[in-house]
Amino acid sequence: MEVAEGIHRLTKGIVNFYLVEEGGKLTLVDAGAPRDWALLDRTISELGRGWNDLDTVLLTHAHPDHTGVAERARATASATVRVHTADAAVARGARQPRNDGKVSAYLLKAQFYRTTFSLVWRGASKVIPIREVATIGEGETLDVPGRPRVVNTPGHTPGTCALFLEERRVLFTGDALLTWNPLTGRPGPQISPSGFNRDTPQALRSLAALEGISAELILPGHGDPWTEGVPEALRKARAAGPS
């Protein structure tokens, strides 16, 4: 689905990832789950592109539902995979740190089982190590298709970041700001559930990093696009609080 000119949302439900077109080249923002490869391959073909057009894979963080096809895309397209410095070790295969919430808190939520089944079936129970990773950091404007600026939003993981395409006024928030909760099913702007967060209080504090960003479109890692402005999204996320 083209959600803005030259920006395409790929999803099989639960998780979103995106393709950005510019100058005949492509940037992949996040990389879905391992079994999302066929969806990505088909979308690139439908856009009239080939794997040689994929320039870069940008990861908002190193969780397996966002890094799934990154290594395969890197090897197939000779693309560069980039992730925040604080998540680079995990992207390369280091052990995931413990989250601050417990999965047992969601056992009475039907959505917990739907999400768990979907991610496990699609191969997202663990990170597939990425052999070569380049790092990114706060405030960098990356010389890749779309020219996104990196905005640090730690908490979900230490290296979670948002990516702002200033000229297009589009903000990719990854799991720093969602519009749907994958463990409870709650709709609307919110941070990721505690069961998926390294540091939930920090994730709430990191919303402040998005203040002042003049995006007209927010594209989250989970949930539908948001078009009612960044200030309203932040207000609702803070009101929702932890889950």
C-alpha cells in the first residue's frame, strides 16, 4: 500500500515495514519477520524495481520482528544495513537483554496469543544475525534514499530510534510510538507494551524527543498510519501510559 508518494507500507498484520523510493533507488525501513521475504520480493517487483535498486536497510531497532529479512536483503542486494550504535551488537547476534515487563501479565489478553502465534510462525522468535552492520547516531541525516534524520528514542531497546523524512514530512517511529498495541489490542497512539520494553519509563520519557517534529504522517511499527499530527499523538500516548 502506498501511504504517501513514493512510500509503501508492507504488512501481513501485526508488524509494518516500509519501502521508500527516491532517484530510482530504495530504502527499506525495518525488515519485517523472516518469512516476509516473499512479500518484500513481490513488492519490489510490482514497483518495477530489482534487488540492485535496494540501497539501504534502516532498522529502527534490533528486535526480530523488525530485522527478519535484513541479512538476506544485505546478501542479495549488496545493500548496507544500518542500526543505532546501541543496538548493533544485538543485530549482529548478541543475546537480547531482559525486558522490564513480564509476558505473564498478558495471558488473559486474546491479542497476546494472536501476536505470539503470528510472530513464531513467521520466524520472529529470535534475531537472524546480520553479518555486516553500519551504525547510526542521534541527529545524523543519512545520505540514502529519503534522507532521513535519526532521532534517538531509547527505552523499547537501548538503540531504538525514529527516522524523520523532513522534506516529505513523514516520521517513521518504529516501536517508539505505536498506533496499536500488539499484546493487548488497544488502538491509538501509545508506547510499546512493557513486556516488549527494555525500560518502559525511559520509553515514555523518549516521547519528548519527538516534540517539535513537523511530520504530517506518522508510520509506526505496529498499527495504522497516523495523520492527526505529532502533538496529538504524543498527548494520547502519554495519556495511555504503560501497558
